[in-house]
Amino acid sequence: MAAHVKTFAEIENFSADTKNADGLFKLYALISSVVSERAFEGELGRNSILYCKIFSKLDREAINGYNYRYAPKNHDLYTLGNYIEELAQQRKEHEMMMKVGREPQKPTY
């Protein structure tokens, strides 16, 4: 029971910006820790409070992408974790490309 309370508090206090890769990687780490705990085996489905609280941390674009990619019958913390990990990697690549595009280019002679 103590693990439940601690994990729910961690989820409630989660404030990383999930619009960027770092926030998504942090959310993925949180999901991974939940999925790995046997105490939460029965609470990984889409109708659980745990799933709903984690799902609510996503921005609208991520929610739409997840709903488009996975049928509702497949919504659980496993598929959500997989999706968030992939999305975080994609956003990290995009952020790196945008960063390179903004840096002034040194002239080549």
C-alpha cells in the first residue's frame, strides 16, 4: 500500500513539460517504474485511475497521436509507454534539427 501512495503522489506531482523530449522521457521513466512493480498488475488498463492520471499528463498532440495509432481496446500502460518512448525519440531528433538550424553557420573558405 505504501508503494501505491508514493507512486500516486509522484504522478500527481509530475510537472515536466511533455511537449518536449525531456519531459516525455521523464514520463516514460515514470511509466516504466509503474509497469515494473507487481503491486500495480491489475491497474495497468485504460479504465484504471493510475492510467487516467498518467494519460492526463500528455499534451493534446500526443493524445491525438496515441488515439490514432492504437485502438481503444489496446490502450494500457504498456502501449502508452511504448508510444511515449517513440514520441520522445522523435521529438528529440526534431529538437536537435531545429537547434542545428538556428545556430549560425561558420563560413567555409
